[in-house]
Amino acid sequence: MITTRFAPSPTGYLHIGGLRTALYSYLWAKKNSGKFLLRIEDTDLQRNSDEATKAILEAFKWVGLKHDDEVYYQSKRFDIYKRYIKQLLDENKAYYCYMTQEERDELYNKQRENKERTRYDGRYRDFEGTPPSGVDPVIRIKSPLEGEISFVDGIKGEVKFSVKDVLDDFVIARSDGSPLYNFVVAIDDALMGISDVIRGDDHLSNTPKQIVIYKALGFDIPKFYHVPMILNPQGKKLSKRDGAMDVMEYKKEGFLPEALINFLVRLGWSHKDKEIFSMDEMLELFDPNDINKSASAYNFEKLLWLNSHYIKTLPIERLVDVLKEYGLDLSEYEKKEQLLELVRDRAKTIVELRDMAKSILDAPLEYDQKAVKKFLNDETFEILQKFNDELKCEQKLDSAEDFQNFTNSFLDKNGLKLKNLAQPVRIAIVGSSVSPSVFDVLSIVGLEEVVKRIENLITDLTRYKHT
């Protein structure tokens, strides 16, 4: 069974590079009716953050990547790691190293002077004498001394490492007995049955060490896929300013999880010229062997385009649910469908959608002064006042067509054009000269509220004139 995992360290937020790795792992497992596991790699007890752990779990919930089994925490598995460390010691595949910090510094400085790679020299590899007193030893694994470590990467193809270039007898447990990263990762991946490891190519250099551990313990070696990085448009490492921010910041800024997931799946993988993917289509088409070998460029405009697409096409009920999380509850509002259909074609984010909807629902507290100066003068003021007086005499204006017919009749009677009235009415209703179709807006606001808002503008303008 295909089993994948995502294994973040809770020392900071979950960024989009991590979420992309999680998405690829999720898709590959679910495509094959396998399992996708979430493991929190929290062995660094001094740097761990409960807040970061909560943020990771919250991000997973928001984007809808459901993991199988419980969440695994490495901090709760120390007894397991100790058992395997003991096994390696008992089998003479690992040993205690009594090298002091001073000895280590001396060795490495000498190697640097000789322009050699800094590496442990194996001085305690086969040590049989009396251990030095006053030294708390670390535990090192016996790595091969020569030859190559090779594997076939699903993205990069065959990868070979010369043992002398990349390995020494590396530490698997600190002097206090706590295990190190590469050791616990290999143990957990093996015990959890991870068949396919999909991760960033910044982990490529860890792979030879983990293979040494797999072989020493007789574990099966998983299939590796090392995914190239996401770069900014200039081809440099992605920074927070470019988009490498907390996944939940994307939510705060008004991005839909559907859009973010669609955006990320295309950052390194494609299927012909297709841009829009539903989750079902991703599950059908995704294959990690098709991930690009080169780095991907982050394109914020593409993300905005995808987000606007989903805002335009998602069911109204879904948008209503989402807007609740942004402080706008339309669930009991009778004209919610009419309102959202009117504004969603213009919105690129849910924040914009909310603000556009509220600009229609809420009477303006102030008016765009540039629009006031441009479109309101003594002549338009009188037209607006006369228009409102006739509106007050109407008993029933409901639909956009009703308002349009009434307005056209008013304009014909007074020898006016729509341009003489449309912008002043917009300013009265939404506070600016920018809005969707003015008749649709009037229909949503309703006759009584339209009259009240125009009266408010007239009152404010009259007060302004007198002052």
C-alpha cells in the first residue's frame, strides 16, 4: 500500500512550500487508495512551539487535507528510538564517541587549513580501552568507509553520493541520550510503513545518512521524490515578502483554500495546458514522477486569477459560509444570492467580496470627496432632490427592471440623460462613484432605504453648502 507522510517541525509557521509538499504526498497516497500520515517532528524540545503546532493543524483543517490515523508526535516516541539505538550498539553498528569539543575543533580547524572537508576521523570507531573520564559520550553510527550510496529518485533520476564526500560516522544520539533528526526520521518512516517520501530537495543531502540507518536496521528503503524549491519571480529564494508566509495569512488576506491548493499543485506539476483542477481531477491525474526537475516561480497574479475564478464559480451557499468567517453573515438575508451574484465577478479575494457586499448593505458613513466634487453640483443636486421626491411617491419598486423603468421615465419627463443621474445616485447609495449596475444596487438596497440614503446625502450636502 502506498503510504506517504508530511512531517513538519513545529518551530515556525507552515509556509506554502511545506503545504505543497503535503499536497503532493496527500494526492499520491489517495490516488492509490493508500494512507497519508501527519507527523510532528518535535524532538527539538527547546525550539518547539505549541502555537506553531496548533497553526499547522489549523492550516491542514482549513485546506481540507485530511490525514489518516492520529497525529504522530516524535516527542512521545523517545522510548522507541532508545530501543533501536540500543540495538545498533548491541550489534556493534554504533558506538560511544568520547571526543571532546576541543578535540573536535582542533580536528576541523586542521582539516580546513588543509582545505579538506570537515569530517569526523573515526578515532573511537573501534575503541576498546578505558573511556576517558569526565566526558559524556555521543553515539555515532558506523557508516561505510568507501564506495557509493545511490538510489533512484522519482524526480531527479539516479542519484549517487561518494561515501568519502558526504559521510562520516555521524551522530545519532546526543550526550544526553536524545536522538537526532536523521535517525528518528528513518525509524519513524520505517515503522509507519512509509513507502514513498515526497519532500523538498533541501533534504537531498540527508538521504544518504537515512539510507545508512535503514540498512543498519534491516528496514526497507522507501521511494524518494525530492521536489525542487519554489523561487520568487527573480529566481531567488522565496521570502515572506514574495509569498513565503504563514498559510493562514493567505486565509486572512481572503484566499480560498480551493484556489491555494489549485495554485500549489501547478507549482511544479502540470497536465497539458490545464490550469483549473478540482480535487477529483488532481487525484485522477497527479503523478509525482511528472513533477518538474527545475524550480518553480511563484506568481502572485496567477494566484489572484485562480482565487477570482473560484469566487465566481463556487456555489452561493459556500460563499455564504466563507463570508461568516470574515464577519459578514448573510445566511438569513433574503437577497443574498442576488447580492453575491452582483459583486462576485469583481472580487479577487474574499476580503474584497465582503467589502463590496457591505458597501451595498451598509449606508455610507462618508462620501468619496473626489467623486462629490466631480459629479455633484447645483444642477445635479436639484436633479437628485427631484428624483428622490418622486421616489417617495412610489409604492412598489422592487426589481432592477422596476427601478430602471422608473428612472427612464423620470429622465424622459425631465429631458435628462442617465449620466446626469447615475453617478450622484451611486454616491448616495454606496458613498462613491464606483459600483456594479446602479439598478441592481437599487433593487438590493430596496426602495425605502434608497430614499433614506439619498436624503442623507442631500442633508449632508446642504449642511456643507451652508458652512
